[in-house]
Amino acid sequence: MKYYIIAGEASGDLHGSNLMKAIYKEDAAAEIRFWGGDLMQSIGGTLVKHYRDLAFMGFAEVVMNLKTILDNIKFCKADIEHFKPDVIIFIDYPGFNMRIAKWAKSRGIKTHYYIAPQIWAWKENRIKAVKRDFDKLFVILPFEKDFFEKKHHFPVEFVGHPLIDAIHNRPQTNDVSFRAANHLDNRPIIALLPGSRKQEIAKMLGVMLSIADDFTDYQFVIAGAPSQDFHFYEQFLTNKNVKFVANKTYDLLSIAQAALVTSGTATLETALFKVPEVVCYKGSWVSYQIAKRIITLKYISLVNLIMDEAVVTELIQDQFNRKNLKKELQKLLDPQHKALLLEKYNQLEIKLGGVGASEKTAKFIINDIR
């Protein structure tokens, strides 16, 4: 059977790659054409567009790049028509994917959404489009099932969180070998996860690196995103206490003592690796002013949203400054504080369910289109 998958970000590339593995396991003759990244490409199939050419951060940035986005939508529709898939699998990336789904549904193509759009955060009125344009919805956060089924009377499948699969299935990192290969010394590591887009990396790293000289017993290590090359990061590597590791975020987290993390999927990844973290966010002034008027959530990090309490500290916009960051990192390095935080992380993992999200989703999809 023929599968068309659309993932528009680094996290979608990760989950898409594991879903593709599961699809090939269930359907050895599967033909897969996809929008994604290097991880999906390593599994097989045909890469149509890389997510590095698709990601635009914030409301203002989307408006500035509107022509490119519209051109991509037009190209995607033409590519789908030519491929004639049995099903389109949408992975997160709602602004783009929901436009394609509406068009695909009108042409009788099966539409499955894996990692449902976060309409519980904002744009709840999108539920009408979700009900209209999607045949199946697979959700990965425990509270989403109640949101869709009890509040909006739309049946969904809770498959568990695919990050648990990704972390569970990865090989163990050898601490000594990893440090040697990446020119790291023996000091404990503070991991810096500044995001995957140039705009957010530039905004986040300046503040994160401002406290490097306050913690000289530690080395600060930037986790380079797969969507950016080393040349972009060179401008931030002027301090001898700051190191860089490319495309090895999970290895880095597995040996880190603490982390400073830009809001997004990485906050949950860091918690699942049991690394104490401070969650950081700073957008453009225009984007932030718009966002705070339409998003009414109590928290911005997935860790706190899932637990429904302030498990990890969130430093947002003006609160994200050198003084606050230094203070919060000092807390994380206190053994007593860390022990309490790790207990909360264990509770979080239980809430997310066990391994097998990718396999469950693949079986649901294949059984439906058969």
C-alpha cells in the first residue's frame, strides 16, 4: 500500500521515522513518500521536502514567509495527486497539515492524524475542521483523550507517547567514549537545548551562555540541531567553558547533570532522561504579544501541562534573563531539589503510558486502509 507522510519539524522527523519502521514491519511492500528529515530518510521511502525548508517561528515570521508557505501547499497537493496514496498520515505541524487535510478529504483520500493538533492550547474552534477533515486521530498525551471524546464527542485513539519508544530503543551512551569523541573534559555537563530554528537559537543562546562563567566547575555544551550546520553555531563558541555537540542531543542528555531547554518537545525529552531542567522561552515582541492574548494555558512546558502543576521552572519572555537563569540553575544543582524533581519525573512517565506508540499507530492505520 502507498503512504504519504507529512512532518514539518525535527520532532515530527523523529516520530515519523519510528512510525515508518513500524509500517515497514507490518507492510513489507509499503511505498512511502514523505516530507520530513534525515531520520525518516534513513528508514527508506522518498523524501519530498526537508523540514529545514518549512519551519517558520512565530506569527510575524509566518506572515513574512507567506508566499513560500503557499507555494509549498500548492506543490504538496500536486505531489499527492501524482502519487495517489492509500492514506495521508499527518504528524503535528497543524498550520500546514490541516490545510492539506481539508483538500485531501474533499478528494476522497483517507486522512489520519498522528500527534493531534494542540487545539486544547489555542484555536479550539479548529475542532470543527478536525471532525470534518480527519478519518482517524491518534493522540499522545493522556488528557487529550478526554478533551476530544468527552468535551467534543470525537472518538480518538490514545497510543501513548512516542518519545518513550525513541528513548527506550536507543543504544546506551558510553560516557568516556562520548566525551573523548566530542572533545569534552571530565567536568559535569550543563546541556543547552536552544531549539532548532535559527530565530529561536539566536534569541535563546545569548542569555543561556551569559551564565557560563558563573559555573566554572561545569562545562556548558550546546546541543546542535540537525537542521543547522556548525558554521551557524560558531558565533556562540567564544567562551572556553562552552562546547558544542552536533546531532547528538539524546547522548548528551543521557550524561548531563542539568539542562537549560527552550520550550517545546525538548522539555519532555529532557524529563524522560531524568535531567533537571529550566524551561526557557523568548519570542519576538510582536509574536509574544499576540500569543499571550490567545493562549490561556497555565504552563508552556509539556512537563507541567501533563502533570498539571509547576514541576519545572518556566522563564518566559522578560523573566528569561541572566539573573533568574543563574538562580534557577543553582537550585537544579542542589541534590535535595534534584531528588524531589526526579520523583515527579517518574510520575510523569507513568502518566504517559508504556512503550509501543509507533507500533500501535501503524497497526491502526494499516488495518483501517485494508
